[in-house]
Amino acid sequence: MKTRITELLGIEHPIIQGGMHHVGYAELAAAVSNAGGLGIITGLTQGTPEKLSAEIARCKTMTDKPFGVNITFLPSMTPPDYPGLIQAVIDGGVKVVETAGNNPAPYMPALKEAGIVVIHKCTAVRHALKAQSVGCDAVSVDGFECGGHPGEDDIPNFILLPRAADELTIPFVSSGGMADARSLVASLAMGAEGMNMGTRFIATQEAPVHENVKTAILAATELDTRLVMRPLRNTERVLNNPAVERLLEKEKALGSDIKIEDILPEVAGVYPKIMKDGDMDAGAWSCGMVAGLIHDVPTVKELIDRIMSEADSLIKERLAGL
């Protein structure tokens, strides 16, 4: 399948693996790229330029296909060494960067001078237009269904994707709620050039996370996620567990007086405990509503091959037959 995204990124299938904290390591990124998609290493999981350089080098021993690095720009009292992380990407010869969070404009000159394709993740059409205006090559349009941060507008993809198609001239992919061939074909119908999957890729054999995480996703339905940190305007969609229930009780009790310090036990430093140790009640962790569509743990290649085969059938048989 050829789309503007496959042509832009030099990949076989219009499927991108989202950047996920303590999930997007070289093992998963290489598996996705080897299967014909675009794998993504999560830069902030590595934390330092030196560790990111080492992870990029490790990924290159596992694949000779294109892969990218996610760099999320977050407000912080002690921000990461963003210039150093960008330089590690450039020095590592990575040709695709997925940016997210704050405006990537300050780093665009360095990225473009190095010939890097920049895809910015956006939760609103106005943000996508801004990304286009600052020189991003593509955007990932992230609907309200997504795991992680859906923004504050609460617009689902059945509205957001066609709106993006109406406004953008650069290519975009769908993100949030993407799991299978139906997701891909629907995204194409609404104007996207491919799709970005996060939660679906956690439930694969190559995802370097504890088996308890994969089991939790398989057991979850579309009703089992919660939105936390809404009063702080830093909304995150997470899988429900006792820690999330405690967090929501704090939000209810404190109301508009809540501060980030009040919920640190439930959100600070919990990812290694969950993703590596399998302590599923350690805190809040990002998970999309798409968990309700996930029922197995295939290899990455099996998953991508299945999606592309079923998408072909949907387009040529069901839709053409109508």
C-alpha cells in the first residue's frame, strides 16, 4: 500500500508505532520497522543524550530499515537536555523524529538542516496547522480515544480526522483508537495517510514490558480507562486500578485547589515499577480505550501482516462490493 506517508518515510506499510514511555525501546522499534512499519524509540525514556545514542546504536544492530525517535517537549522545573537529545538523534543518523507536547519550533532549524523528517503529534486542528506553519513534514492527529494525553478539547477521531483533512496540506496519520484493519481503512477514508498505534503495540510479543502489563490490556474493555489530572489541565487517559481510584478521589476532594504535589504518589516515577516489575497497582499508566479491541499478543510481524491483509480485503471486497 502506497500513501504519502509511506513515500515520505520510505516504509512499506502506513503504520507507525507511537512513542511510549518505558515501552519504546530498540527491541520494539526494530520489530516494527522490520515488519514494514516505522518503529519509534522513546527519547525521554532514555533520559540523557548518551543513553539515547546507545539505544539508537543498539536499534541499528537489529534493523537496517528506517526508524524514528520520539521527543516530547514538556514543561518542567528541571527540563531534560533537549539540545543534547536532538544532537544525539542527528549524530545517530536517525531520519525521522516524532515530536509531541510543546511547539517544536525552537528545534526545527537543527532537525531540518540534518534532513530529518519531523512528525508532530497534535490533539487539535489548530495545533496541526501551527505544526504545518513551522515546517513539520507531517502530523499525527491524536483523538480523544487515545491513551496518554488527549488534550482538553475532547474531540474524537470521527470528527477530528475529517477536520484535519479539510484544513491541512501536509500528510497526517490517525492516532488514538487504532488497532486493526478497520482502523486503518477508516482512517484512510477520513483523509489520513496511515495510522499510529500505541496501546496495540504494547500487546505484542516483542514489547519489552512485563507480562502483567499485556495481561491487563487483554483483560480490559473499552470501559476500563479513566481520565486523570483534568483539574490540572494535563489530562491523561490511563487504565483504571486502585492507584487511579485514589487519585480521582483526591481530585474530587480537593477540587480546584489540587496541585501536582498532591498526586505525586500516584504519578511520579511509577512507570519502571509497572512496565518492568509488573506492579499493576503502582500508579497511573497510559492506556487507550482501544484496549477493548485487543484480544491477543501476536508478534509484531503477525500483527502488521494481518492488518494489511485484512485491509486489502476490506477495500477490495466489502467496500468495492457495496
